[in-house]
Amino acid sequence: MLPQWLAHLEHLQKCLQDVKYQIEGASEDERRSVPFTETVMADELPLNCRTPAITEYDGAADPMEHLSRFENAALLHRYTDGIKCRVFVTTFVGAAQQWFNQLPVGAIGSFQEFRSLFLHQFASSRKVRKTELSLFVVRQKEDEPLKEYLKRFNTTALEVLAVTQEVKASAFSQGLLDGDFFKSLAKKSVSKFDASWPELQNTLTWRKLKQPRKIAEERSARRSGRMLLPRSPVLTSETENPLSRG
């Protein structure tokens, strides 16, 4: 029981140290020297205060992402509005800390005001959000395996908000190299993107089975010192996929 109590005490001491000029008992001069109003400073710091375990912010990263992580932590720990203001500033370093130090006294009277000032100051660091048009820019490269193209497409799609399945299907099919899989989608006039398309899974499975055999043949040819002649028929993206036969 004693070790737990000591651990709790150490954590509390760290919390009190991190929240600069904002703990109960700060002098009047200290209270007047920070950008927070008396209302913000009046909220008592709870004994079970927990500083959020999030990355510090120096002004270079996306401010919205940092703010979202902090607000999630504040919700978990049930910070009051004043505590949210005073704990949020402890996540600042570098340029962010310098910006906060230059704010006029009493500039922040609520977390909503702090939030607005913060996002406005670091607006230039916000990531440019991708749109549906970004999906149509993703194209399968020459000699790029279908699996890698699918991975790149899905990565981009995750960054596009509120994109419909119809748009995803259209963008994915238009980005494909001309081949059997592309032709099969064109014939079906698909209107919904689905990574479990039978044609897609059959193509990925067939190429996965074919790759080890191709590597083994190339190694055997190098060991024997002879040229590797193509098999007949050659299975490429332009030839029929045997797994799709009835």
C-alpha cells in the first residue's frame, strides 16, 4: 500500500510542477502575469490530477491533431474548463511556448477562447486535407504489383473524409493498368469499392503463388549459367487468370 501511495505522491508532485503559475496558492503577482483570467485561475487543481500522455507541441505539427488528442485526454480525466486551459499550456514547447508567453494578460477566459487563439496562430501548420480528387491521382505504376497499388490507394482513401463507395470504385478502376482485372471491372460496371472483389482476390492469390516459382527459376538459371527462357504461355497481367476460369 505504501509504494502505491508514494507513486501517487510523486505523480502529483510532477503534475504540480508542470502546471506553472497555475496551482492554488500562486501569488497575486503570478496570477496577474499570465494570459489567463481570474476565472480560469480559480479552478482548484484536483489531488488526482493527471497530465496527458501526449506528444508536446512545438508549432510545426498539425495543431488540430494535437488539440484533438488533448481534448480526448481532458475528457478522460474530466478536466474542468479552467484546468483544461492550465494543463493544455504544459504541452507547449519551443515556438508554441514562446507564443503563449507573449499573449497579453487576461487574454484567455475559457478553453474555447484558448482553442480559437491556438488554431488561428498555427493555422499555417495544418495539413491540407485530401479530397475525392486525390483518389483519382493515385495510379498503378508500370510493373507495380496489384497488391502495392491497392495498398497505396487504401492509404490515400483513409485520408479522404466522407468519400462514397461509388467514387472509390470509380477512382480505383480508373487507376488500374490495362489488363484482365481492369477489363473484368469494366464489364461489370461496378459501383461499389470492395477489397474483397473475387476478381481482385483471385488475381492477388495467383500472383502470390506464381512469384516463388519465378524466383526459383531465376536462381536456378543463374546457378547453371544459362539464360532463363520464358515459359509458354507467359502469364502476365495481360493474360487470363487461371483461377478465374469456371
